[in-house]
Amino acid sequence: MMSKINMTIKNFLLLFFVLSNTTTSSSPALFEIEYPAAADHANAPLHAAAIAGDTDTLKQLLEHGENPNRQDRYGLPPLFYAFFMTHSNETTKKQLLNAPIDLKSRDSHGRTALSYATAWGTEKDVALLLEKGANAASADNYGTTPLHYAICYNTPPDYASYGKIGGNIGAIRNLLEHHAPIDACDTQGKTPLHHAAQLGQLHTVLFLLANNAKPCTTDKQGRTARQTTRDLNGLENDNLTYYLDQIDSYLDKAEKAWFKKHAE
């Protein structure tokens, strides 16, 4: 019978296989990391315990001095897996965060634990890291901030649900309260507002505008957030079309108000 840890890693491989073969014009750089084999953590028990959500083993290892910041061959410390793997749990995360953890640690793409939590974790995960002092303004090698990830990844898989639910509004609010730059541009020149508009996230667009996101910033293709709303037009979905139309209308008003204000 496959062990819990090996099964977890198998699921991890399958998920990344899907992600690595799926692209959208809106997503910032995909989470591209090498895929760990089951044997890779044979000599890294803390990683294995974090992946499996084995709180008892994790507790014993930490008490016996295991280094919580040790990186595996993929440059990932145990905490990164705790925020990504489905077998992990709140206790696992808190155990690692209560250890002398380095929240500035980055993977080979420049992503921090907060990047992982905003992309794959919960609102509570994001709050835990911010309370511990994680930097909400930290960008990875692609200029992608935790705010970008909260919008582009932490969303329902069904496009029809984007407008109704949008990104993780609670996490987005918390990031902004911790000084996440609302108009930060990734290497595509896209701000969080660009990505929210492009994905049809009406509630997120309205929330960002209410928090003074600039509607007229242009990306590397010279497009404002409003001009990206038609990127999903090929999808035959009445709900999505409705939300994109609403976003277009709100952004049109926001652009006009912005130009009027700056013309005075």
C-alpha cells in the first residue's frame, strides 16, 4: 500500500502536470518548479512531515533541533509545502511558524511563503503569515506580488463563478492593510486590476477601485485594465459575458473620472 507521504507526492505531481500544461493569458508566471519524486524527501523528514500533515512527527523533529529553514533540492523549505499540500493543516502551519522560521526565504523563482499562501492557501493562511511579519510588498522574479497571486490563482476553477466570487477578497483586504502595492506591475506590465478585469472578477475590480487602484495604467501592450476585459470573449458563457460587460462599464466610468480629475 502506498504510504500517506508517497500518495501526497503523487497527487502533487499530478496537479503540477496539469498546471504546467495549462496557460491563460491572464495568469502571471505559473508555479513552475521541478517535480519531486517520492524518494526526494527520504533524507528530509521535516519536509515529509509537513507534506503529509503529520503533526506528531513534525513536533518531535522540531523539538530535536531539525532546521525548519532547510531547503530541499528544489529550493523549498517545509513551510512552502505546508501552504500548498492538501494533507497539510492549520496545526502544521502554526508549528512551523512558531519555529525560528525565515519568512524571507525564496524559491528559485523568487517566491516566498506568502506567495504560496496567497496562491493556494486560505484567508487564514495569509493572515497567519502577515501577523508573523511576512512582506506583503515582496515581488518574485516576474514582478508578481502576493496581491497578484491572490487574484490570479486563489479563485474558483469555473470561469462563470469569477464575477460572483472573484479572488479571495478577505486576503486581498488583508494584504492592502499590510501595505501591498495596489498598482504594482508584473513583468507583463499588468497591475492587480488588469488581472481582475481580465478574469471577469467584478467584485474584485470594484474592491480595487474603491481602494484607489489606478484605472488608466497600461500594460506592456499599451492596454488599460478595461481593454483586457475581452480576452475571454471566446468562451461561450452568458454569465461571464454579463460580468465582463459590467466590469467594462465600471472601468469606463473610472477612467473618465480619473482623466477629469487629472485635467483639472
